[in-house]
Amino acid sequence: MIAALRKELLLQWRSRSQFFSVFIFGATALLLFSFGVGPNAEILRQFSAGFLWLGLLLSSTLTLAESFHAEMENRAMEGLILLPADPRALYYGKAVANWIQLTLLGSALVPVMVILYDAGTTRLLSLLGVIILGAAGLSAPGTLYAAMTSQVRAKQTLLPLLLFPLIVPALLASVKATSLVILGDPMQSLNSWMSLLLAFDAIYWSLCGLLYPRVLED
Amino acid sequence: MTQNTANQRFPRTPYILLGLGALLYVFGSYWGLFIAPKEQYMGDVQRIMYVHVPTAWNWMLAVIFAFVSAVIFLFTSNYKWDSRLEAGLEVSSLLAFLLCCQGSIWAKPTWGVWWDWDPRLTSVAVLLMAFLGVIALRNFVEDAARRAIWSSVATIIAAVDLPIVYFSVKWWNSLHQQQSSPKTVSSDFYIPLRVNAFAILFLMTGFIMLRARLASRRLAEETSVGPEATSLGEPMAGELG
């Protein structure tokens, strides 16, 4: 698994210009969301958490779809399957790499959010925690679905079609937790949302790892 | 591998179920519309419950059926269950769509809004979208083996999401009629409810059986190319008449 993870991270490092363009895409989405609301600073600040996560979600479809690009070119996937390695290791390597990438992307979008929506916070550590857990929720099912959709026609449509309904609980919990961090948390309910996220992550990281070997079979 | 056509042994069963279901449905709906007393607070609008609640029960059953088919297919690789999965996915999507429509029709006069972010309504809508995604996936994968495995995997992942969506939306926001059980409802109300529940159950089972049969025929046609195609196709085509 470590070898698979190293391979993924190396590939991502080599294509860092792609990461940069996805970041620009996410930042543009954040800019566009504010046009949907109008220049009302108070409302924008209230919705900032939702916008951040929608921006990250939209960008994630790009990075997830791209994560199987190398395997699809030159039919490298078949070579990987033939390796005497556990397919689960391949899955977790790629999922962890996607997780790291989405966490970086989410953290990179935070300053954009702070500037555009005036949604600053001093609890940066909590915010980072929410982003890490939320990105984990996106990347576990996202990697599995990307493995399927990367091999079919209409992959750009199918990946979001499958992924978006699925991650509703993770999205909901992330948005709620982020807005509690930004807008203050009078009821001390941040922890319950974090545990919901954690439960979602635990379920899907184990379930998707369990099912991934079947997806690779032919 | 695909000779296992689903439910060939009893070719007439689905038609009998459909006929029985339609009869019961007419009877139950008549009872619900004309015989059952008017509800005290909600008036005639409440009568939509006689279809809405049975649809909801049967939708749950259809989702469980699709989930179980997916699990059994992954364990056995028996294509009968792939066809059943396809049928379960489509029928449960239809029921979910009906549920959302009925819910909206009921919500507008009662709550004054078409849509409400209630946990049950939202979970049904989310699972409807997820299952439509799986159906779309099935349509885009040409290889039968891959299609079967991938859609089973996607169905399991989507069905596991259902309770999580339900509880997360419940925490998020709630305002729905408390669930009624037959014990809390007077007998005048629950007879049409029960009759319609069985009516929709029979209709649903009939549709699932027919749809599964169609799916296995398509699969047989797809996987048998060349001269065998005619020899495999003929007895099945004969059965249609």
C-alpha cells in the first residue's frame, strides 16, 4: 500500500499544474456563487461554508476523474492487476492520495472564501479537522466510483451522477461543522457533526475497500 | 452463464399478481375515497394517505429487494440476480418518484409548500437520485459481467447510505407527520390502508417479475452472438405468446 501511495503522490506531484488549474476552477466557482446571491455581505458570510464545500465538491469530480487517467492510458490498469499485490492496497493507496489532494485543495480554497465572503475564523485547527474529515468522505466513495466510470463512455456525467447523491450526509455534516466554526457555536454541537462525519468516513472507507477487488475483476 | 433466466417456471404468476393487485387497488381506493370517514383536521386531503403510506412501505421493500439482489449476485455471480437487481432498481425508482409526487400533493394544501426538508422525503429523493445514477451506469457499460458487478457494488453503496442520509437530515431539520401505526389509527382508516398495501405489494411484485424476465431475455440475447442466438432466442420468444 505504501508503494501504491508513493506512486500516486509522485504522479500527483508531477502533474501539479493540473492541481493548480483545479484550484483556479474551485476559486472561480466560489466567485460565481456570490453572483447567485448578490453583494450582500451578511448573507454571503452566512452561506460561506456551503459555498466552500460546493466548490470543493465540484472541483473534486475533476481530480477524482483525473486520478485514474494514468491507469487508463496504455492500459496500465491490466499491468497493475497482474501484479502480485492486494487490490485493496491499490485502492487504499489511491484513495489516500486523493484524500491528501482534496485536503490540500480545500485548505487552499479557505483563503479565497475568507477574502470573498469575509468569513474569517481564528479556530484554524478545527477548520482543518473538518476539511480533513470531509475530504475523506469525498475521496473514499469517489475513488471507487472513479475506478468504474473511468472505463466507460460518458465518464464526466456518470461520476457526479453517482457520487453527488451518495455524499449528501458528508456534505451536510461538513457544511454544518464549517459554518459552526466560522459563525460560532452557541450550542456546542460541533462535536456531534464531527462524529457524524467520522462515522460516514469509517463506513465508506471500509465498505469501499471491501468492494474494490470485485470492481477490478473481469 | 445466462441460461438462468429469472422465473421461467411460473410464466403466468406475474400476470395473476398484477390482476389481483389492480382489483385490490380499485377496492381499497374506493373504500379510502368514499367509505372511510373524513379526517377531522385535514379533511379530504388526508385520503391521499391511503396510497401514500402503502407506497412508502412497498418502496422500502423494493429497496431491500434491490440491495439483497446485489449482495446475492456478488456472492454467487448468478445472473438471475442481476436481472432481479435491474428490476428492483427500476421499480423502486418508480415508487420513489411516486412517493415524492404524492408527498408534494399532500404537502401543498397541508403545509403550504410543495417541498419540505423532512428526513423521510429527503432520503427518498436522495436514494431516487442514487438509484437513477446506478441505472445510468448500467446503460453505459456494454460488457455484461462488468455491468452486473459494478451495478451491484453501486447499489450496495447507495443502499447503505439510506439510513445515514435519514439520520443526518433528521438532525439537520425536521417537521413531518409522526408515523402512524395501525394501533394508533381507527379501524375505518386502516382497512383501506391495509388493502392498498397488499394491492401495491402485488402490483410491485408482478412488475418486478416481468421486468426481471425482460432483463434476462435481453441479457441472453446480448451474450449469445452468432448462430446460437437463434436457438437460444426461439423458445423464449415462443413463451411470450
